[in-house]
Amino acid sequence: MAEQERDFAWYELMTTDQPAAAAFYGKVTGWEAQPSPMAPPGMDYRLLGLPGQMPAAGLMDLPDAARAMGVPPHFIGYVDVPDVDAAVAKAVALGARVAVPPTDIPNVVRFCCIWDPQGAAIGMITPHSPPPDAKPDYAGPGRIGWHELYTTDWQAGFGFYTAMFGWQKDHAMDMGPMGTYQIFSSNGRPIGGMMNKPAAMPVPAWAYYVNVPGIDTAMAAVQAGGGQVIHGPSEVPGGMWIIQGIDPQGAFFAVVGAKG
């Protein structure tokens, strides 16, 4: 069991066309892209978020090494940990593989990326300076408020993430032929769910849901912006609706919002 429960602290969209991706998500989620003042020299790194609010995610070019391996554009989430190097060693001991070893962005963060034992990619991050005391409203528009793991064995996956981050089981839902959907919590707050992936999904992966004011408006923006809706709109518990899609550069994304 982890000493304390850890939350997702940051997200990045790695893409092949930053301006086009920024324009697409601006229409779908309301995000604006701004250059990051803390980006390393020579690196084109932008911050995505609603105007006047804390940034919700970063936007960067898909690294050449990833492109060479055939990795498509994608979102990745980073969990805040007290010591990235120790966390990587623990993850490997639990059966994970290292995708990006611990790496410094001077005066900003130390980070890494791993594949969990079932093959889903996730990041870990340790800020060099204490993070701000102010926390964003995770349920507010423009935030990433839900995290979903599609995997080959959700029970084994849950065991890994509980050992790593202290996440706890919340309630579970019977999805019929799709199996169990296990909601998990961090620090007493439900933050996501885990389930076995459908056969049509090629590899295990995390999905990150951006909160939008209206699902119908977001779906129209996806279609008008050249994206694809591959699932939904579907109603979920609590009266909200979701869609999942592929953006024009090929990244899987998801949004959640009220009907309308």
C-alpha cells in the first residue's frame, strides 16, 4: 500500500500538428493554447486551458522516437509522486516496464513514463518546487475530471495501482456482457473507473474525460472540426453524457457533459 493516496496532477497531448490540434480542442472544449514560460529552450511546449484559469494540460510534439516506433498521437496522464526514481523502481518490481526513464526539466519537474503490467501507458511526476496550494475545480468546465482504464485484467490492474498510489475501490457496476466497471477513489474522491477492454480495442490504455458544458455542442464541434465520434453520446450515472472520439491527428479523446 502506498504511504498516501496520489492524484493525477498533469496531462499532455502529444501530437503531430500542434496548431491544428489546438484549433480542434479550442472548438470542442474551449481550451486556448499559450506558450509555456517554463519550457526548455528550443522546445515548442504549450499550455491548454480555459481563458483566465489554471492550465489543464500541456501540448507538445510527439517525440521522434515514439513516431519511429509507430506510436500514434495520444493523451497521457501523470500521477504526482514524492520521488520519481523510487516510484519507477517500485513499478518495475511490480511488473511494469519503463517507457521514458526519469528525466529532468530543470527547475520545473522530474518525470517518467511506464507501461503498467498489462501494457497501459501512464506517467509519474515530481515537481521541483511545491505545487500551488490552490486546486482546480475538477468538476468544472475545461478540466479533466474522470480517468478510465481499459485493460486486459482490471483486477490485476487495480492491484498494481493500489500498490503504487494507494487508490481505493469505490462502488462497482455490472455492465452485462462488458463485465464489471470498478470505480476507484483517491483521497476519498472518486476519480475514475477500470474495466476489461473490448475486443475491438487494440491495446490497453487510459482515457481522460474533459468536462464540457454541453455534449451535443461538443459533438457538433468534433464533427465540424474533422474529428470522428466513435462512441456516444451515451448517458452515464449522474445524468451526464459522454462521447469518445479520434481527433484529426489520430489521438483518442473523450469528453463528458450535460445534455445539450
